[in-house]
Amino acid sequence: MKQQRKQIMAVAGFTFREAVRRKSFWVTNGIFFLLILAACIILPQMGGSGGAGPGEEALEGGAAPDAGYTCYLINDSAVLSDAGDVLAQRLEFDVRPVDAAQKAEILGKIRADGQVLLLELGAEQPPEVTITTKDFMSAAPTDAIWQAMANLYRVHAFAQLGYDAAQSEAIVQTQLPLAQEFAGGTNVSNYAAGMALMLMMFLTIYIHGYGVAMSVATEKSTRVMETLIVSAKPTRILLGKCIGMGLVGLSQMLGVLLFSTACAKLLVPPGGFGPGIALPSMTFVRAVLLVVYFLLGYALFSMINSMCGAMVSKMEDLQSAMMPASMVSVFSFYGGYFAMGVGPAVYSAGSVGKLMMYIPFTAPYAAPGILLGGDYTPGLVAASIGGMIVAIVLVAWISSKVYAASVLHYGGRLKFGEVRKLIKG
Amino acid sequence: MALTVSGLTKRFGSNVAVDNLSFSMQEPGVYGLIGTNGAGKTTTIRMILDMLPIDAGEARWEGKPVAKSGVRFGYMPEERGIYMKTKVLEQLVYYGQLRGLGKREAARAARAWLRRLGVAEYETVIAERLSKGNQQKIQLISTLIHDPQLLFLDEPFSGLDPLNTQLFHDLLQEMAAGGKFVILSSHQMSTVEEYCREITLLHKGRALLQGNLKRIKAGYGHTRLLLEGAEETYKMARDGGLTQLETRADGAVFALPEENADQLCERLLQRMLAAGLMPLKFVLSEPTLHEIFIEKVAGEAGKGGAAA
């Protein structure tokens, strides 16, 4: 037993040293650190005024937030004949009335310039409002235009009913004060941190899991493997290799997290990322659970990857052998991403997010959002971790069989049928 | 101490890679496993070392299965493999640790071997910067670092230059004299002939010939005559019924008949001396291992062809 542990730790130590010595490891870390540093320096300059929100500035008489657009107007509505004036005054648009015959020419201008839009008001009662902007990613204030036209229509409708025009307008323009609060924990800070952690988790698991496959394939292609397995059982080598690369991934992830925290504390003023954004709700238990999810996720994917590495004799075959594992990895990430994307709406309802937590492959990617949001129960986490452990044991058993049977096979890339025969034989 | 292999069998699908192979090594020395490529030599070694599951039979060291007996064994595979991007000492320490040594002990042993093989100055150099010969020395050190009792060397001399061949040669002799059990696998017959007291000749997974090499060769008797002298001596040999096989720089080689070869040669030499022809060389020899190998394997191929 002592000899087994010594061999596993020898392999893990050697794998760890080999991995951290590589230039790619330091280049990756450097890129991560630079991105974090850039985010902490640049983002507060862009969005973090730390003062008034966009609405407040307009109320104080500054420029309207949606000002600067050129609005071509085709107005067939008899009721909204003064629509151009409203747009010019309220939204500070450069309004240019045109005929329907000029529409094609206007569309060309819109395609060329995102600050140009076309507003068409129909002749029917109430008039249909059609707004043409450059594309779906356009930031044109269509809601504000639509709201302004609706309010104008209501003012005219009240006037027709005999109400005083000024009073009607005052009533229509009245805004009720709004305060939105969340009973759950998925606020914007936790959501953003969850996204960042999920991405980090995926990159670390993917890169270092791939590293395991590379390491196995290299040892096989350079024939080092034969010298290794005469000294230690394949399962011990496999385990040591996964532990070594896992430690590299874990140290990298913790390094990045510590660096991020330090940068956020030292470089970003309070509210520097914008109003309502604070440091995420990271408690000790949540941090430990995140590390557990990382380790389990890494173990699961690295075992699969090691199996792929053992099935090839030449490095150039590794890519194709890795394809199924890479697809599982990427789809699992998208599963977690999907859970995050629709998460705030459904976590508490427990559908998508919980489902992703129960699936061992997607659980490590869904976990950051759910754990930071706090909308989880101990039962959910226990079932999720239990499921992952069962999956890991199963995958490790299969991987060690395939690994032991494949590492001495040279020649073409092994197909799954051949591997099955080797395991049986 | 003894290595005993009995009834070892390995099948890959319908192909029988090793078929009921048995041999034993009762004393320290060098045992030769010879055969063509694909004869089953490497598969045999892998089964003995528990790298491949055995379909039938067993390999025992002192009565216990080799892999579980606690014997320190070393294996140098035919295909050399070292970590090219890793420093020499670091990888040797790693191999030492895998073979049960502590880190310091492994470093001490590695340094001693590096000095012994004349590559101490490369201790901190990454392996890919070494010459091929020096890389092979590193591979050999990784095999010997834990002072194994039982050694498996698969084609140890392939690709070595004469200087390194001599170095490996001396080391092999030293190990044999030092009480190590060495299994040498090769298809270079001259190598095996030089080192091995006992051999097994493998062909298509089966043992075609086994036993003490001297006795095997003695069993064939004298089969060749190397003659060097005047042209008349060659003519006299041909007239005496011998078939000239080849002409070399150091004389001519004649095949001897299977029956009464020694008497025939005695009479031939007497006739030459009587005629006043003193040959510079008159050497009777047993067949070389190479010749025995060719004869056995060709005979087996003939049987296969006839059966077909």
C-alpha cells in the first residue's frame, strides 16, 4: 500500500513539475492575469461612474440619454400629426419627414449608419408604429419611441374626450417610482461571478484534461510508457498523472481567483463596476463546494481524456481520438451555460438548473451559478456530488481497463471495438 | 535463485503469439532469446514481467510469480524511450522512485551511473540535446538504477556505435559475473553467441531449439573447413570431394559432409603435406549460430510450405 502511494505520488509530482515548467502554462497564466488587470482598470472608467443612473441625468436637464439619432419619419397618421415635434423635443432626435417613396433610399442610409432609424406611423386608429433600425443588435431606443408615440396618442384621445390638454399630458407622462428587490440570491454580481467562474472552470478542466491526454499520448508515442509500466501498474500511473495535472489546474484556478480578488480590492473603487454591482456572495462553504466541483469535474473529464490518449500511438491521431470527449466536454459546458442563461428565471422553479446539477457532466459548469445564487438545498448538492462520484468511479474503472489494455498497443489508432476485444483478451 | 517459465501461451485473436513456451535459468549469467522479428520474444518478456496478461502457463522467480515475488527486475525495451524535454538527472530520479528508491537514494545512484558511463556532465541537460548513444546510456541507467537482480534487455546493442557497444559489452559481462540473471533478446546471432550460455530459438511463437549453446553446436559436429594456401590446396580439396562455399580474403570456405567429416579432413591434410603443400590455415569449425538459425527457420518454413 505504501509502495502504491509512493508510486502514485512520484508520477503526480513528476507530471506536475513537467506541466508547470512548460511555457504554455505561464503564457496562459499571463493572459489570464492581463485580462483581469485590464478589466479592473478599464471597466470602472467605462461604466462605473458611481453616481447618478441614466434616468436621473435627464431629469436634471442634461442631454437626453437617447439623443443623437437621425429619425426619418413617414407619418400617415392624422392623430399623431405632431409626432415629429415630440421626438425632436423629448428624445432630441434630428427628425426628417419623408415620403413612402423614399423608403428604399432611407433603408440604405440605415444600413450604412447605426445612428439612423425610420419611424412609420400608419393611417389606422390607433396607428400602427413601425420602427426600422440597422439590425437586432442595434441600440436604438425603440421602447422610448414606442412609449412616446403611445403617450401622444393617449393625450390626443383625452383631448377628444374633452379633457384639458396640459392635465392630460401631465397624467400620461407621470412615472411611478420603482424599486425592484430580489428575495433569491441571484443578483447581478453573483450572476456575473458565476458566469466568470463557470468559464474559468471549463477552461481549466478542458485545458488540463487535454494535458492528461497529451501526456499519455506522448509517453506512448515516445515509448516511455513501456519503461513506466514495468515499474508501476498502469492504474497507478493513470491516477498519478490525473492527480498531477489536477493540481496544476487547481493551483492555476486558485491563483487566478486570488489575483482577481486582489485586483478588485486594490484597483476598483466601491461601485466601480457600476451601480448595484458588488463583490459576489462567496462564503467559505460555497468556496469549498466550488473546489469540490472543480476537482470532481476535472477527475471525470481527465479520466475520459486519458483513455483517448492511450488509444493512439502517434500524436497526430490524438485530435481525432479526442473528438468524442471534446464534444461531451463542450456540450456539457453549453448545458451549464444554458442553465446560467435562463437561470435566474428557473433556478427557483428548479427545472433547468437542477437538471444540469443532476447530470454529472454538466454539474461542474452549472454549480458556480447555482452556488453563488444561493438557490440550492443541501439535498440538491449532495445528490449532485453523489452522482458525480458514481460517474467518476464508473468512468475510472472503464478508463483503467482501456488504459491498461491500450498502452502497449502500437500501430493505427484503436477503435472502440478493438479496445473491447483487448480488454476481454 | 532461478527463473522458471513453463507453458507460457499468448493469443491475440486467432494468432498464437507465444505457444506453450518453457525454459528455465538456474544460474546467473546471460540467457538468449533469439528469433526473427515477430517470433514472440518481446511478448514473452512482457508476459514474464506481467505487462501482458498470460493466457496459459506461468513465469516464476524462486517459485513465486515474477511480478509479485518482490524481485528487483529491470527492463530495457527494444524501442528506446526517454523524456526528451526533461533533464537527465530529473528523469533518472523519477525512474528510481518508481522502482522503489527514495529521492536521495535515486539521485545518488543516478549520479554514480552517470559517472560510470562517462555522461556526468549531462546531468542537468535536457535529453533531446544528447547524442543518440548518450540517450541510450540514459535508458540503460534507468534500467539499472535500482540494482535489479533479474534483467531483460531487448535488442540492447541495436544502433550503438563501436565505442558504446564495447561499453555495453563490458557492462553485460560484469553483470553476468556479478550474479545477475540477464535475459537477452536479439535477432543478432553474433551478439547472442558472444554472451549466452543457453538459448531458446523462437519461431512463430514456438521454441524451435533450446539448451546449452556449446552442446547444440557440438551436436552438429564440424561442418566447415576454412583453408588458406596455394591454389593447388584448394584444387586438392575440391578433388577430395569438398564443395567450395565461398572465397574470402583470408581463404576459401568448404562445406564438410555430415558423415566422417573429421576423417576426410585428416586424409586431405596428409595428402597436402605429402605433396609439399603447407596450408597457412586449415580450420575445422562447428556451424555458427547464424547458420543453425537459418537452417532451423528455413526448415520450419519448408515444413509449412509442404504442409500448405
